Amino acid sequence: MFVNAEIVTDTITEQALPEETLVESDNKYYVLVLDETTNDSFYFKKVKIEKGISANGYSAIKNTNYTTKDTFLVRGAFSIIGD
């Protein structure tokens, strides 16, 4: 019998985003933050972030002043930023 287990010994509260939101390029991580919307277009700005620990499909983001009012592109960012 084989058991694969994860034991949580401590909890922390940090700002985090789904892992698929972060795009790695040249060993740096970026996210796309909604900057402006028009009638038929969305404009995002590419922002370099420092990735923290990852757990359960989310990654902590360290160097940020974002709030819950900010909007991030979650799916498709790699297609826009990609190498």
C-alpha cells in the first residue's frame, strides 16, 4: 500500500493568484493587469512580479500593491506574453 500525503504545519495569509495567471519568461514572472476597457477592447499592462510559494493551484505574489478591485487576465496570458 502506498499513500501520498501532504501535511500542513503552518498557515500564512498572502495575496495569491491562480498559477495559470503567472507567465514565466527568461526566469522572471509576469501577470497581465487590466489597464483600460473600451466598447469592444481590453487593454492590459504587463507587470513583473515576484512569485512566492505555490499550493493548491495558487501562487503567492510578493511585490505588489494590488487590491481585490484589480483585474488580472487568468487564461490566455501566455499566448499574449509568451516567449
